[in-house]
Amino acid sequence: MAALRRLQEVPRHLLVCEKSNFNHHKSRHRHLVETHYHNYRVSFLIPECGILSKELKSLVMETGPFYSVKNLPLHEFISPEFLSTFVRKGKLVLSLDKDTYEETGLQGHPSQYSGRKIMKFIVSIDLMDFSLNPDSKSYKRTCWSLKEKKPLKFDFLLAWHSAGAEESTMMSYFSSYQIKEHQPCVAQSVLADLQCPVLHSHTLQGQPEVACSSQELFDWLGAVFSHVNLSNESNNFVSTYCCPQPNALVTKAYLCTITGFLLPEKITVLLEQLCHYFDQPKLAPWISLCVQGFADSPVSWKEQEHGFQKGGEHLYNFVIFNNQDYWLQMAVGANDNCPP
């Protein structure tokens, strides 16, 4: 009976909402995007739009590539060649079970979501420190641990912001392993006669019969991005959800979803281009850009530990208004700290 009750419980989740303006000198939209590293899916919705501009269409098709590598030894990421070729900043974060952690001999700390019996440990390795101090005792001990004491191999997804270097460098560097290049999957559709929530940029909480709240919009976007039927017909036994009130009918809305391993730098450019959508008068009152992280990523934002026991969600959503105001919604599930 106790197990049944646990199954019936709704997993904890947390949604943080704030509002600002892209032109405000204290706006932190760029920092938030740049520090959410492991992005799996990007979706944007443009009401009253039936076709993308050339600039947006080009950005959508240029979000790749990324790579998959089979049976890659972990010590490759701390080799002098890798550090000098690819590493500009960052850390290597390992999420290890208790036995593996003890076998590596590396220094770490218990996961904050371990509970009373510690079964998971987090190890953070400063790659920049290793790059600058390759003769240090710490570097030599870590090399010995990962090469000899506890050699670890995994299948990896890799993506790299080349900053002007040739994209083929990743393929050539790992050519001795099973490496494959991938392009993100792009799905585009035009939604006809869509009921959209009425929003006022200055009020996150909404106002009865005047504007919907940030929470109501967030739920509605989840339904739209998941292609849920919002008609609320009496014979629909799958979902009775419908658009919150007040709402307005838009004749068409453009929905685009990009799935792969997507770099923050590419998302930053896409966000900036969506902001420029309103440079010319448009019928759309707002645009939404939603970014979802990998459920099993070891971190959510920056080095903030991410848990993966119930759901694993960590995502953010921008609602961009035509006056350059924006709402920022950040959501995490069970076993996560409050978003930054």
C-alpha cells in the first residue's frame, strides 16, 4: 500500500517566473542561456505567422552539427592534446555510484540527493587548471586514476563551439574511435485556428477576465508543444484540457521544434533573431522560445547538480513581447535546486 501511495503522488516540481526587458542593462537573459549547457530540444511558437523569414529559416537549419562517439575512454578528456585543442573554459563533472567512486580514488562529495544512505557521488575536475598546470600532482593523480586504476569508457554525445575553427576538427581528432556526425532533427508545422492565451507583459500573475497568468501560459505551451488536442470535446477520454481564459483565436501559428544536442551559443543567436522579429510591425502579440535540457544531464545550470530519479526535467522558456519586454520561466523537477 505504501508503494501504491508513492506512485499516486505527483512528483515535486518548481517553476520560477520573472519579467524584464531585453534592453535593460541588468537583464540576465544572455547569462542564463549561456550557462544552460546540455540542451536537447528547442521549440518556438509564433502566433499569426505562416512562413518563416529567410534569417530565421537559415538559423534553424544551422543549429548543428553534433557527434556521437562509442566506447570513448574518459581519460581522453584530460589528455594534453584534447585540452589544448578544445578546452577554453569549463569542468568535467562526473556522477558516479558509490562503488565506482571508491574505485577511482578521486576526490568528490556526496550527491545532495542521496538520502540517508549515500549511494552517489559528484566529482568535478577543473579542465582549465589542468591545461595551465599539466605537471601538477593533481593532474598526474587524475590521469593515473582514469587510465590505470579505474579505466572508464562511455558512449558520449559531443558538441563544440568552434569559434572560427574548422568543424571537421572534432571528426579528425576522434577518428580512431567510432564517431559519427549528426544534424539536429527539425520539425515545422503551421497550426490553424489556434486559441491563444491573452497576455499582458506587465503582469505575471494575470488578471481575471483581462489576461492569463504565467503559470497558465506555461501549462498551455506544454500542451501545444506536445500536440495535445485542445478542443475539450465530450468524447475525448485522453485529455479535457483547453486554452485558459481569456483567449483569442489566431488564424495560424508557426511551430518549430529542433531536437539534438544544441549549443547555448546557437540558442543565443536564435533568441536574438526572434527579438528582431518585431522590428517591423507584426500581428503577433508575443513569441515563445522553450529550451529543454537532457533528462539525465549531471548538471542543470552551470555546475548546479541535476537529479534524475523522477522525470529529470530542467528547462526554460522566454515569452518575447513586441515592446521587447520578456517573461522568463525556469522549471526543474524532483532532486533539483531552485533555478538560478
